[in-house]
Amino acid sequence: MNTAKFGYGKVVLPSSLEVEVSASRLDIVRFLMICMVLLTIVSIFHVWSRFRLVELNLQISEAVREMKELEQQQKRLKLEAASLRTSARIETIAKRDLGMTVPQEQQVVVVK
């Protein structure tokens, strides 16, 4: 029969009961460890996803800023191209650089 043992003024459980208690505690410890590992993994994933979200928002804002700069540059280039195509500028270059002149009446031939 299992009887309680006394040692140092304390009650000591029988050895068969100690095994059951330690196995039960071991199961609880395993369960808690698994829960802690899962909680850690979920927490790490949550932090990583938030970090990635912030990083992507920064990339988006940078792309939007660059797009606005390129649109402004495109407007400036269109304005410059329009000023370079004016007939007065073309006539000046033709006279000054190419030595061209306005044709006389006898030089004009009408084609019908």
C-alpha cells in the first residue's frame, strides 16, 4: 500500500503519484511552450507585415512625387517645343544661318 511519507516536517507524496503529477505538468508546459511559439510567430508576422506596409507606402509616395516632377518637365518641354516652332524663329534662322530670302514674284510658280 502506498502511504504518505514524512520528511523534514513535510508531507511527501508517494512515488506513483509524483509521476502522474510531473507528466501532467509536462503536458501543461508543452502546451504553454507551443502557445508561446505560435504567439511569437504571429507577432513576428504582424510586425513584418506592418513594416512592409510602411515601406510600400513610402515607395508609392516617392513614385507619385517623381510622376509630378516628370509631368512638370513634360509641360516645360512642350512649351519650349512650341516656342521653337514659331514661324518668326524659323524665318530668322533661314535668313541668318542658311542665307535664304523671301522669293520674288517672278520666282513663284503656281501649279494647277
